[in-house]
Amino acid sequence: MSYFICPHCGGRSDIFAHGGARHEAETHGAPFLGEIPLDMAIRETSDGGAPIVVSAPDSPQAKAYLAVAERVRDSLFAGAAQRAAPRIVIE
């Protein structure tokens, strides 16, 4: 969780400061995957058994999760392209 979007005015509040996770990722040579808002809809839909990406797939909250998932997917496939395929030997 990274920031809060006010449900009344739509303003963004960086309640945990901003940029710390990105900085730490860079310091350790790890990819920064993204930011997820602190939002009641995420908790409510998850608690109800229908995560936000299912119950409101076009919402900004779902788009944030999907962006993180895409970065994870891309990094997995990028690493796979650099590795040689395993050699299968049947004797």
C-alpha cells in the first residue's frame, strides 16, 4: 500500500511518504513493481471473496494491481529468454 485517494475530493495523500520503496529497490538492484493505493474497496471486495480485479476490473485500483502483475510477468519472461532451454535426455 502506497497512497490514499480521498473518496470525497479525489485528492492523493502519500501517507507513508513517497519514493521510499522505489529507492530501496534501486539500492538493492531489485525491480520496482509499482504502487497500490490504500483503499476501502480493495479490502471490502477482497473480504467478500471477489477481489477488485474481478469485481471492478476497470477501476483505478484494479489497474494498479494489473500493472504490477504485468511487470512481474514481463520480468519472468525476460529472464526466461536469457536462459538456455533445458536439455532433456532419455536413456
